[in-house]
Amino acid sequence: MAHESPAAPDHQEEVKVLPFLISVEEIFEQSIGLLTLTQILQSIFTSLSPFFESLQTFISIFTHAQPTWHCTGTNNTSCVANKSNLCNLARSDWAWDGSRNVHTSIISEWNLECASSFITGLPATSYFVGCLLGGLVLATLGDSSLGRKNLLCISSLVLYVAALASAFAPNIWVYSVFRFLSGVGRAPLPMCAIILFTERVSKKWRSQAVMLGFISSSLGLLVLTGISYICKGYSWRILYLLTSIPGIIFTILAYFFMYESPRWLLLQGRERDAIDVLTSLGRHTSSQMSLSLEMIVKYTQQNLRNNTSNSNSNSNNPFASYKILMSKRWAAKRLIVSMLLAFGIGLMYFGMFLGVGGLGSDIYLTSVYHALLSLSSSLLAFLFWIPRCNRRISLLGFCTLSGAMSMILSIIGKGKVGGGLLLGMELISMFSACMAYNMAMMYIVELFPTCIRSSASSLVRQATNLGTVLDPILVLLGRGNLLYSYGVFGLAMLLCGFLVILLPETRNQVLCDTMEEQELRDKEKTVNL
């Protein structure tokens, strides 16, 4: 008995903590559990962010494409239009199609047809390097001083202003700098949008809300393909004007009309602002929910203050959430495994998009196929797969299928079998990669609590960007040998995909707000198992 008495207070304290933590979640569910018109409109409005962002991410498919050309010498039998190696022909033996004064690609305007893969891929690589570095610098601001909404608006402004400036670049070096700045601005946007989707609706509608973002991104590629096809006889600079100016207008509107995450406001001690947002999103009046919410807010803030070294106490330090994240072994393990998984998926997903036309098919038709596959995979993933299926098993299956098909495609090689078979295998691999990407982005958000969700999700996103940094060069090398592109994509997807078995399952789990709550829930799940 002497050994049992000291343990009793600790057990009682743990029992007291959990009901309060559950009550915070219950307040959110009671307030926004019923889907309202305001929630729908806010979700649709937020979905415009990935729409405009995808225009800038995939614009290089068309602005960096190899233009078509024709032979000009009447007696030159060594010249075969669009098949001969331009670098082996005299400049007088060939010419670009279309008007001599209109350049549809940076390749023709800056005479890059014989440049190295490094120079030709520099602008696209610069964009993804910007995404990588920008995410590392800006990611934690969503958890600390700026919040989700303000970070989204500032990043969007940087992205679209730099994109607008790209339309006036005099050479490839200045152009690459503007693409780098665009990447810096774009870095936090995808995860900011996903987090805003998840934190402003109940868990019942979470997957459907996030689905809007992925559908919007797919529609962005589809619209970009249509605009590029209509403008294919015009300068590549027109594309930047048509895609950046609407993005700037959206950013201004978002600053005035988009709601902040009530969960983030709550953790920042801005309970009145959180109540106002919940009241606007839900069906309860401010007076109906103020008393109960403010009582829980006081407890939550006290809980955060008592865990100064692990929580939001150092709000003036934008990198404090990194320290919190790495201070817990379970969180660091989740982060590392998630980043490796995201690296493989990102290398495959963006590599296949940027490699449009690499098999010799029409660039516009293949882009439409890819956009439709991405759109259909989003609908399938968020309407059926995510609400009903195990996250880990699904990710493992799609990563394996996508990687295997890509490696088989690289071994068969271009020109050895019918083009239809190659295209079919590419589309199967692409569809599986889209499914894996969609599920991974949703899964990663669910793995971490609110206090570090933006930082952790953005770091995982940077692992995706690290993969995309390599994609432009691999795609260019793959034009000569598919092993350098599809082979590398498939191998990375297979190896990284197997790591998902090291992560916990999150289907139908509530979003936790603090590290302590996440640990208690994980312990509770372990005990139940």
C-alpha cells in the first residue's frame, strides 16, 4: 500500500487533464460541426489559392518547351524537321516555326537549343530551390507571429509580383532570379491552404474541404493548358501576364475577406477573435458560446504556460516551433519519416508533370490527360478513399504501383513498343502518383498537433520541394534515356513509399492542439490496442 499512494495523485491528474482537452475539441465540433454556407464559401474562396499557385508551378511546361522548327535548305537531305539534332545543323538550314519576331519559349528567344541541361533547366530549378529555401525560412511564421491567413497573403503577393516581373526579364539570368523569388513566395502556400481547410471545418467535412484545394489545383493545370493552347502563337511572356495579374487581385481580396484559423487564434490567446470566427462559421451566437469557450481558453492558456519549453511561450521567436518539434522523440520520428516519404512522392509527382511530352506525345494533349487524371484522383481520394480507407495501406499500395509502372516504362524505353502502350503505362503511374500525393498531403496534416502543424507540414513540404529541385535536370536527361527520368522517379517512389509503415494511422481521429494532448491521445490508442 505504501507504494500505491504516491501514484494516485498522478493518475488523478491525468484523468483531470483529458476531459478538458476533449472539451476544447467538443466546443469546435459543436460550433462548426454542422456545415454552413459561410464554411462552404470560405472553403471555395481558399481553394482559389492552389488554383493560382498551380498556374505558376506548371507554367514552365509551356514557357520552357522546345518549339517546333522546319528546314529551310532546299537541297539539304540531312535536315529532317523536328527530328534532326539542331546542334549538328548550320543555322541557315533551319528556322523556328511561326513569326520570326515572336518567341513562344525561352528556348528560342535566348538561343538555348544547344545549351547544357544545367542552363536550360536553371529557371525551373531556381523556382524549386526558392520553394525549398522559402519554406525553411517562412514555414514557422504560420505557427507563430503571422498565422495562416497573413502568411498566405504575404507569400501570394511575393509569388505573383515576381511572376509579373518575369514577363519583362531581359535574359535567362534575370529570369532565373525572378523564378527563384516566385518559388520563395510559393513555398508556404500549399500547406497554408490545406491547414486553413482542415482547421475551419469539423472532422466530418475535413477531407471534403481539403479536396476542394486539390480539385482547384488540377483545374489550374487544365486552365493553364487551355490558355497556353490559345496563346501558342504568341510570346511566352503573355502567359505570365495572364496568370500573375489575377493572382495579385486574389491576394488583395483574400486579405480582406478570408477568415483566420480559430484554432491558431485560440493558441495565441486571442480568444475573442477565435469566438468571432467560430460564430461566423457556425450557427451559435457569440453569447451562447462565449462563457464555455472562455473557461476552456483559460485552462488551455494555463496549460501552455506550464509547458513553456514545449509550447508557444516564445511567440517572438519564429523558430520556436522547430525546437518544440525536435524536443519530442515521437514528433521527430514522424517528421523524418514523413519527409522521406514526401521526397519520393514529390520527385515522382512533379517529375511526371514537368516531363510532359517526354515520350514524344503532343504536349497539350498529354497535359490535358494529366490534369484530368489529377482531377479524377482528387475526387476519388477525398470522396471515397480518405473517408473509408486506411491511410498507410493505401499510400503503400499507390506508391508501389506508381513506382513499379514507372520503372517498367524506363526499362522498355521510348520507341521500342507502341506509343499508345507507353502512354497508357505513364497514365497509370501518374494516376497512382496523384492518389499518393493527395493522400500524403492530407495524412501529414493529421499527424501533428496545431501548435506545430504549420511548421511540421511545411518542413515535410520542403522535402517534396527537394525532390522537385532535381526534376528539371532529370527530365532533360531523360529525353535521351528514360532511365534517368522515369527510372529514377520509380526507384525513389518504391523505396520511400515503404517507410509509411513506420507512421501511425490517423483515419477518423480528431485534430489535437498541443503536444501534451497528442501524447495523451497516442497513449490512449496504445492502451486500447
